[in-house]
Amino acid sequence: MLAFLTHQFAMPVLIAPFGASCVLLFAAPSAPLSQPINVIGGHFVATLVGLLLHGWLPSTWWAMALAVGCAIGLMVALRVTHPPAGADPLVVFSAAPGFGFLFIPVLAGSVILVMIALAFHRLNGTEYPKRTQ
């Protein structure tokens, strides 16, 4: 769906880490790291960290490593850990996008992914999101 929107409507809502998010969303929907807050929050936080550090640091291997480490630390601290989002700072450092990248494709794309997963699992009879007790 994200590739379709990107191609048909020139709406760039596709980034590579979303492929790994799909594995969690569709193959492991009950996993804590697959829950909507983790998918959306994780991608948002990790991309924000990448954008902020990319503005202050050179595009070097150590800056990329630092950005990934900071993104992981902040995701853990905020309880929105989503492993595929760990790659988001690398996308930022590689592509050098503007700050709007945080909203389109990252926020819009992750929300669309979660909505597709909700519909898929509802039709499939699978519980998603997993309700906490």
C-alpha cells in the first residue's frame, strides 16, 4: 500500500525500515515491539534524533553510530522501542532530508502501516493491538 501511494500519487510515504516493521506487524502482532505506540512512536523518535544530530554532526560513521545509539536509548526511555526504527537515523544521514521528513514519510507512513495492520488482523480474526491487562 505504501509503495502504491508513493508510485501512483507521488506521495513519498515509503522508507526502507518500514519493510522490517511489516515483518513485526504481520508476523508477530502480539509482540510488544509490534504495538501501535511502538511502531509510530519508535519511528518518530528515532527519526527526530537522526534529524537533530544530523544538523549538528558531520556525516561520518561515528556520527551515524552515535545517532543510532541515541535513538535506541531514547526509544527505550520512552517505552516506544521498535527495532526497525533503529535504522531511521541511518536513512536520515544517508539522504540528508529536511525536517518535513519527520512527518512525511515517517509519521504518515507509520500511521498508515498501523492502520493496514489493524484492518488485516481484524479481517483475519487476530487480536491486534494486544490488549494489556
